[in-house]
Amino acid sequence: MAGRLDGKIAIVTGAATGIGSATARLFAAEGAKVYAADIKEPGAELAAAIKANPGSLASARLDVRSEEEWAAALEACTATYGAPNVLINNAGIGSSHKPVHEESVEKMRANFEVNVIGMFLGMKTVLPGMMAAREGAIVNVASVWGWSGIKNNVAYQTAKAAAVMLSKNAAVTYAPYNIRINCVLPGYVDTPMSRTVTDEDAKMLMEFTPLGRRAEPEELAPMFVFLASDESSFVAAANFMNDGGMSAL
Ligand SMILES: NC(=O)c1ccc[n+]([C@@H]2O[C@H](COP(=O)([O-])OP(=O)(O)OC[C@H]3O[C@@H](n4cnc5c(N)ncnc54)[C@H](O)[C@@H]3O)[C@@H](O)[C@H]2O)c1
């Protein structure tokens, strides 16, 4: 049976766990060749999927903050599967939930290094090949917290807001090359990152979500399939909330 991502060669960053793992696994199930990259080792679910499907799913180390590691990842992906025509810039770190006067410069820098510079380097690395091929789909992962204002959490929120504009800037610049760049803004999703919040904050976040609950990572992955596939051939420079309605409040 034809997969929705047949012919796609995708680099997915932050693929070890959470949203990236769910996306890498669904991509492989939909026929893509997936280079699942992360700074840490694959989690159990991704490791099992790689074992079951070694021809379509490979894992590799990539620190998205390093231009050299990006160059090596591009080379390795191209050698393994061919030149990537899809990039999912999903790697991210959270913050310490602090307001401006309490947040450290180090935490601000760390958030921008991964959540903004990492995304920038990913696009910088794959764009020349996509421009030459005049084909490509890039999906950047920001956050509903880079869109709606909430109190505190300044490092994450400002970095994710920058990621939204980085995505839009690149989208309008590279659309003439038939490269579609879109941005996904998740709400509260149950992943290792979000499990760092207190029980009280978890309750508050779910109450603050019109659907009244958090999402499973598997509920995010189908949106990435759509945006990476030819089904979204006229979708570019758009922001997609996947947040249970949170951003409407
Ligand atoms: N979970 C949520 O509620 C939520 C909400 C909005 C946005 N997001 C975003 O979704 C994305 C995925 O996060 P998640 O919730 O699945 O959490 P997660 O912690 O499961 O996944 C993030 C992954 O990024 C990787 N990573 C961190 N720094 C890296 C680096 N320098 N190089 C390469 N990989 C690195 C981590 O190792 C991890 O595997 C992130 O960009 C996050 O900001 C998550």
C-alpha cells in the first residue's frame, strides 16, 4: 500500500523521545526514510521501531547547536538514504519558568542556542540542497507559549517567539524555490520535557486547555505527516496550533 510519505527523506531532530520520536516512527510507517537525530540515545519506543524497520529508520547523534555536527548529519543522511527533502526542526529545551528579574543570562542563552540557533543551523544546512533540487518541506517546532503571553517562563517564551519569526522569514524567502516552510505550535503535550512541571502547574495547564487535558505525542505526529507530504502542496509560511484550544483564550 502506498504511504503518504513515499519518496521522502527526512531528518527529524530531537527524535529520541516525545514528539520527535512519535513523528519519526509515524514517518517511517508512512514510507519515509528517516534520519532520527538527537543529542541523546534513542528512547525505548524509537529503538524498538529502528530494530523493526532498519531499512527506513536510522538514529544518529546530532547536537543542533553545532554547525559541524549538522554538516556531518547531512553527509551521513545523504550517504544512508539520499539528500533530505524534509527537515523537522523539533529539538528543543524548556526553561526554568522564571520571570525576567530572576532568570539567568546562561538560561536565556541556552534557550536561544537550542530553540533558535539550532533551528537556524538546521535550515542553513539543508536549504542549499533543497534550493538546487527546487523541492523541500521544513517544519519548525515552536510553542503556543511563543505566541500567547503567559507569566514567567521568559527564556522559553522569547526563544519560541523568535522561532516563529525565524520560520516565517525563511518561509517567505525560500517559497520561490518550491520549499515549503511551516511552523507547528504545540500546547501541553505529555513528554519528558513537560513532565518537569509541578503537579499544580500540570493541573493548571490542563484547566487552561479548552479540551481539558494534555496531548499524547502521537496526537501531534499526524500534523507533521501532512506538512511534510505533498498533501500540503499549497501550504507555506503558516503557523499551526496543535494545542487543544489553549491559544484561543
Ligand atoms: N511537551 C510540550 O508540552 C511542548 C509544548 C510546546 C512545544 N514543545 C516543543 O516540542 C519539541 C519537542 O519536545 P518534547 O515535548 O517532545 O520534549 P522531549 O524532551 O521529549 O524532546 C526534546 C528532544 O530534543 C532533544 N534535544 C535537546 N537539546 C538538543 C540539542 N542540542 N541537539 C539535539 N537534540 C536536542 C532532547 O534530547 C530530546 O530528545 C520541543 O521543541 C519543545 O519545545 C513541547
